[in-house]
Amino acid sequence: MQPKTQTNHTVTVIEDGAAIELHTLNSASARFHGVWLRDNALDSDTRSPDNGQRLIGAGDIPRDIRITEAAIEYDRESSGASLAIRFNGADKRYLFPVVWLEQHRYDCTTAQAKVWLPEHIDLFDENLDSAIAAERFDNVQRDSTTLARWLGLVRRLGFARLGNCPMENGALTKIVELFGYIRETQYGRWFEVRTEVNPTNLAYTGLGLQAHTDNPYRDPVPTLQILFCLENSADGGETVLVDGFNIARVLNDQQPEYFELLAHYLARFEYAGSEGVYLAARKPIIELTADGEITAIRFNNRSQAPITDVPYVKMPDYYEALRAFSDLLDSPEYQVRLKLVPGECLVFDNTRVLHGRTAYSGSGSRWLQGCYADRDGLYSRFATLTAKH
């Protein structure tokens, strides 16, 4: 069927063919450069029809590329509008769905905030219902809709709970297989977090741990952590979760000069607790992209090495910033506390959610198993289940 001109959208060639300006019903006008359009063409000569990977590089695009023709076409069968263009030196027509162009526009008039977070993230504090993520293992295993909902919680809140998991040694590997692969470290495929509590011997009393991120001395750091409960009969021993992105936001709102210090200067972390292993990393406590997106938190007092990348005149202020960050972590108003029960698993983003525990004592025991995985596998599984990619 021959396409026809759609009058609801208009396109104009501008800058002597170097770009086009697109006007649509759904958004304000947006400009696109010819070099960008050629680089992102959707045809089979530019992207593999089998896997979508690019078949050209920047060097394959002529420096003098110009748009010679541009028009809006409308397909009755798909009820969709497309931008059709031609470039100088080539007879081929390139089609770009208008919806696709709207999704990938870069000609934005609104200024990006100096510090920001993606729209899909929901920050949490003590007001979050700690039972919000309690799905059943058998349900997420057999039903893709339930699995997508559960993975979506990890993506949105940074953590999710999973109940009724198989009560067996190493069962957490089956949980990781729902979305990805275990990331093995010097601790093995998984590790034991086990303490026998004896009230007559203080050496066996479980001390509380401040909220922290694991493995800050690694680069890259494991982005997901999984904790699986096998026993938890001791008094106390609640898991403490803190949204590090929320803490960073609060610090930036209340004391922006402290936020700047922790985001600008590098802290140091190291680990040498096993024979033949020495790991070290230099990273800021608050990691930002070049355009100000908060992407990661690294905080672990037990693994912090001497800080030497802060100038002498800034060091006292840096420690005040570190103290302020630590105080916010310890504040109950930013903490979610939950007590894992046997058969329950907790999956959380180790670059965002800090975890700790309250002290525990009395009779009984606390036995968890933990492992690491990569967040990109979870995000990929979520995207394929929800077709958001």
C-alpha cells in the first residue's frame, strides 16, 4: 500500500541540510542532525536484523553528509507516521517512526537538574511497608507476570523479598537463576553468615553492624546481593536496609557542600583478609555521572583505607561530611527493618541499598547464606518480560 502524506506532523530541512526540525502532535518541535539520523538508521544495512547490533561506525558516515529530502508518511495498515529522508550521494530512503524519534529526542529545552535520579526509581525510608516485596518462590518461578512484578520491585525500590524458597543448602543459586548468573568471588559461589548464640559467653553474641555496601574494594563492585535465611531463632538480628540514594538526596538538600565533598573526592577501600588476596579501589562515596545522575554509593567503614586523595585544607571538612553521611544512615527515620524467616530471601542492589543488622543474643542461632550477581542480568530479564527495551 502506498503511503500518503500525514498533515498532523510536519518536517522541515534546516541548516542547509545538516538537520531537520520535526513538529508532532505529541511533543514540542525537535531537531535531529543528519549525521545522527544516519548513525541511528533502522535499516538492515545499518543494524543486523538478527540481533540489532550496529553494522557501521562513525568513520563510515561521510563528513559532508546532508539531508536532501524529508517528508512525513503515513501507513494506513499500521496507523503510524514515519519520517522519510534521503541523504546526498545515496538513492536509498531511510524511514524513522515518529514515535521512535519522540522516544529518542535529544533536542530538549528543559535544563537537567544538577543532581538527579532516573524516573523509574522510588526512594524509600521508614514509612515503607517492609512486607511490600513478599512474593512466593513457586509463583515467580512458574508465572512470568509475577516474576516481572518481583523484578520490577528490585528495579524500582532497590530490593525485594521472596518467601517459601526451597529449604536446602545453596538454594539461593536457584533464586539467581530466575534472572541471571552468580558472580563468584574469593568467598566462593556463596558464603555463610552463621553465628551460634550462647548467652553465657559474650564471644558468641552477635554484634550489630552499621548499614554498608559490600565489596567496595572491588572495581567493578558486585551490583546485586542475595541473602537467604536458613535459621533465625535468636532474639534480635533484624536486617536493616537504607536507601543510599535517598541519603544522598537528603545530604544534598541539607548540606550541599558535604554532598559535593563526598561526590568529588575519592575514598579508598581495601581488603587483604585472605591469603593471596589483595583488593583495592579508589572511588567516591557518592558516584555521579558527568551529567549529575546518582549512580552508586560506596560506604563500608570496616573496609575503608587511609584517605589520601583529599587536599590537606579540605580534609577536616571531608570528615565532617563523612560524619554527616554516617549519621543519616544511623537515623531510624531512613531505615527499614525486617526479620528474615527461614525460607525467605532478600535481593537488593548493592550499589544503592545499604544493609546492616541489629544486635542479637539469647538462645537460638542465625544462619544466612549469601551470594552476588549482576544487576544488568536482572534488568535484562525485566525488560524482556515487559517488552520495555
